[in-house]
Amino acid sequence: EGADGIALGKFLAQSGYSTFDNGFVNTASCKSAITYIDGNAGILRYRGYPIEQLAEKSTFIEVSYLLIHGELPTPEQLAEFTAKIQRHTLLHEDLKLFFNGFPRNAHPMPVVSSAVNALSAYYPDSLDHNDPAQVELSTIRLLAKFPTICAYAYKKSVGQPMLYPDNSLSLVENFLRMTFGFPAEPYEVDPEIVKALDMLLILHADHEQNCSTSTVRLVGSSNANLFTSISGGINALWGPLHGGANQAVLEMLDDIKASGGDTTAFMNKVKNKEDGVKLMGFGHRVYKNYDPRAAIVKQTADRIFELLGVSDELLDIAKGLEDVALHDDYFIERKLYPNVDFYTGLIYRAMGFPTRMFTVLFALGRLPGWIAHWREMHEDPTTKIGRPQQIYTGSTARDYPGA
Ligand code: ACO
């Protein structure tokens, strides 16, 4: 009964049956019209548009609109959306003090997730998720303030003064200026770098029911507000098996370089599963063919390195590892290919970001996807609170001593 399976699932649960699906490899948690992936064919589309076309022709703001509203904006809609975001970039002065409460060496991810959660305290009107105008305002506030929050987390970690946003700049330029600029000093950045970072954000903007997006949906399914739900997603993203992989890749490459650059010895360790060592930035739950985002990132890496005139030995090590993996039975049999994180860290590093900021950059890109999923879930009247079953493996009933 019920093509959506809800009635059947309810019937089975009430009859005492559960399905054990470790890691949800085979269980859909929702219906969604946002992102289409065919992992075997290496296809990724946002709202039907191929990622390759969006990466080449669109902008991060336009893609954000597309993901959240379902259609590409008209020029007027895009101008209005952009202007609204530019108007909301400032953080409340008290929220700025919040950054001072963290230790200087704090990783920026918990700082960023805490600040996003704190937005619910500064904007209690965000708690009214039934009012579409309010949801739109929370969306704009979050898209606008998130780059400021990310830049402030960076400034805090390097002990430099925070810069107010300059709303005459584009989202990416503003973010770069707040991150790398200094008060009363002009900040200039090569438009090619701005374009490349904008494109990387597009590549990260959504990836259907990955760990962090599923977290946003699960938290949001209790009717928790947008800021709090997305703060949960940021925490899920931090893990090295998810968005934290871009930092882990660079650390892995640094370790290989430090130990003399012997990729064969490292690959043998991976294949023998010594100490649980993995080739970070390789493998994906869904892609069993080349990750289409990784293909674009690899080309960009070459372009950025040429543009900046830098040569990074780590890029050669990364290419060497990929070359070995593409011809090695261990990786071929398991269908392990580079994922989006394999080359991104090298580009971020060439742009001047420290390793600890890499996952923050992923979060910056993924934000519109999280928002789109939170909104899609709330707009669906059939949404139920997420509440998985378990297979109980603990003690059977026993008496408390003396009872
Ligand atoms: N290096 C070496 N072996 C690997 C790797 C890897 N990166 N990834 C998977 N394998 C092996 C597993 O050990 C397993 O081997 P087995 O069959 O002998 O037991 C087999 O390939 C299947 O892997 P699973 O772990 O079952 O695959 P799963 O879908 O659960 O995990 C994941 C996917 C988490 C991405 C995994 O490939 C991984 O840990 N990769 C490294 C971390 C990483 O790059 N994460 C970023 C993912 S993309 C993103 O979040 C944007």
C-alpha cells in the first residue's frame, strides 16, 4: 500500500519488523527534486543542470538561487537576490565578541558551527519556520553572514583584526578581502582567483543525501530552526570521512613528502590496511566511476598553479598516487577513484589558505544545498520527524542488585 512506502513501513514497524541497513547504503530517507546523481555513470546535476555547465557558465550566487528556489533566476531576480545578500553581511557587534571566547588555536570548524547556531539567539524570528517570508529572510541572512563568520574564524586563529564586510564587492571577493585583507589597506585579488574559488563553491554546493545534509534534515525534522539545523550539518561535515577529507589529504601528502616521497611504500600500507591507513580523497559511497567534480578540480589545479606561478611538489605526489591507483587491482576492484576532495586542498593552499580552513571552504560551498534541503523538507506536508529503528544487542532484562 502507498507508492511512497510510508504506509508499508509503518505497517512493518507496527508488526515488529525492522530493516537493518548499516550506513543507509540502500535506504532512501526522503524524496527530493534538488540534485540528481548517477554514481555509475559519473553524473551530477543540480535541478537537472549538468555540473560541468554550471561550473563553466554560472556563478555561486546564481547556483544558490537555483538550488533553493528550483529554477534559474531571471536577471531581475538575480539582481534582487544578490542585493539582499549584500545588505545582510554584517554580524551583530555582540556576536563579534563571541569569537574572542575561543582559544587562539581553536580549529575554525567548531567556531563556525557555534557562531551559526548562535544566529538563532540573535534572530529569534527565525524560529517561525511556518512563515515563508521569515524563512526567506533567514535564508538571506545565513547566505550573507556565513562568509563573514568564516573569515572571522580565520582572523581569530591568526590573531589579526577583523574587517567589516565591504558590500560593494561580490560574495567571493568580500570573503577573500575579509580573510586576507587588513584594515585601511587596499585589497586586490586576481579576478581569475575569484572565479576559480567561485567555481569550487559551485562544485560543493549540493550532493543530495550525504552525511551533513542528512544531518541537517534529521535535526530540522524536529522543526528545529534553520540556523541550528545547519550548525548540526557543519559539525557532521567536519569529520575526516566527509568534508574533513580535504584537510586529511593535504596532511597525508605532507607526511608522504616528509618521509621521502615514496608513494609505493605508502600505497602498500593502504592496500595492506596497515593501521587503518586510507588513501584520503579516494572512494565515494555513490560514485563508482570518476567523481565528475574531481575531474573539473584537477583541471583547475593546473590552471591555478600556472596562474600563481607556484609549483608544489605535493601536486606531483598527488598525481603519482592517482596514477598508481588507476592501474592497481586493489583500487580497480573496489571502484575507488579520486573524489572532489583529492585536489581541492592543493588549490586552496596555493590561494593562501591554511590547511585548517579547507573544511570551512567546503562548508561555504555546501551552505545553499543544506538550506535547499531544509526548505524542501519543511515545504513537504508529508515530512515526518526522523526517528530510525535499532537492533537491540544489549543485556536482556535483569534485576538491579538487591531488588
Ligand atoms: N583507501 C583505501 N581503501 C578504501 C578507501 C580509501 N580511500 N575507500 C574505501 N576503501 C576500501 C574499503 O576499505 C573497503 O575495502 P574492503 O572491501 O576490502 O573491506 C572497500 O574499499 C569499500 O569501502 P567502504 O568503506 O565500504 O565504502 P563506503 O561507501 O562505506 O565509504 C568513503 C566511502 C567513506 C568515502 C570511503 O571511501 C573513505 O573513507 N574514503 C576516504 C575519505 C574521503 O576521501 N572522504 C571524502 C568522501 S567525499 C565527500 O565527503 C565530499
